[in-house]
Amino acid sequence: MKTLKNFLDDLGKRESGGNYKAFNRYGYAGKYQMGEAALIDAGYYKKSSGKYNNDWSGQFTGKDSVYSIDDFLNNIQAQENAQIVFKKRQWAYLKALNAHKYVGQIINGYKITESGLLAGAHLKGAGAVSIYLNSGGKISQKDGFGTSVEEYIKKFAGYDVRAITG
């Protein structure tokens, strides 16, 4: 079985080619292309007002010695730590939406797995995953590059992520 490390490595490769210093045109940062909301959930960032638009106008918390977006981009361990904390938070969101109850079911010919759900949530959030599941796979939101939630749910199925999901 593919491990959590495999999942994170493969997700990082898909998101940024595995480049810890990647920064895309939408303001997503690092190996995992994390935005403001993700880094808030992981405890690295605070934003006092406004939308989460990845303008990085808020304040970094200093966790893992990250005081700026440049610090984050240059700190491999902080990115890995942030991703684990964020994935645990995403799993809590998915569970709150009852997405975990779909694990093992077949939608559009593919088996729903915990790792697939986490990947879909990484792409567009737990809410978009819930919409996908509740629509029976008929509604699959896409990111700014045209990648769909369904694509991530399928691509990242079958990894052992029990260290995240319990």
C-alpha cells in the first residue's frame, strides 16, 4: 500500500513539481501550493480583515520560525509540518460534512477513499468535496487551472493516510 509519505510526495509533485519555493499567479505558495486560509488553519498566519485572496497582507505567527512568506518558501520542514496540521484540519472538516461516510462507495466508476477525499479537499476545500459526493459525482468544481475535484479524488485514491484520519 502507498504510504502517507507517498501521498504527500505525490501531492507535492502534482501541485508544484515538488518545488518548495514555488509561488503561482494566484498567490499559492510552496511545495503544496498553500494559500492564506490553509496557513491560518495550520497556525502559521493571521489575517485581521478582508477575504482570503493570498495577498499575504496579514501577519505570520512565527511558528517554526516563519515570519514572512519568504521564510515559509525557504523552510522545508515548516512546509511539511504545515501540511500535516492542515490535512488533519481538512479531515475534521470532511467529517463534519459527513464525507467520510462515502468511503468505500463507488462514484462514477471509482472507489471513494480517505486519501482521495483529502486530495479533493486540498484542491477546492471540504465543501466542494461534499457537493461532489452529495451530487453523486455530477457536480465537480474546478480550480483556476481547470483541475476538477473528481480528478484529485481519483488520482490520489488508495494511500494509507490513517496517521491523518485516525
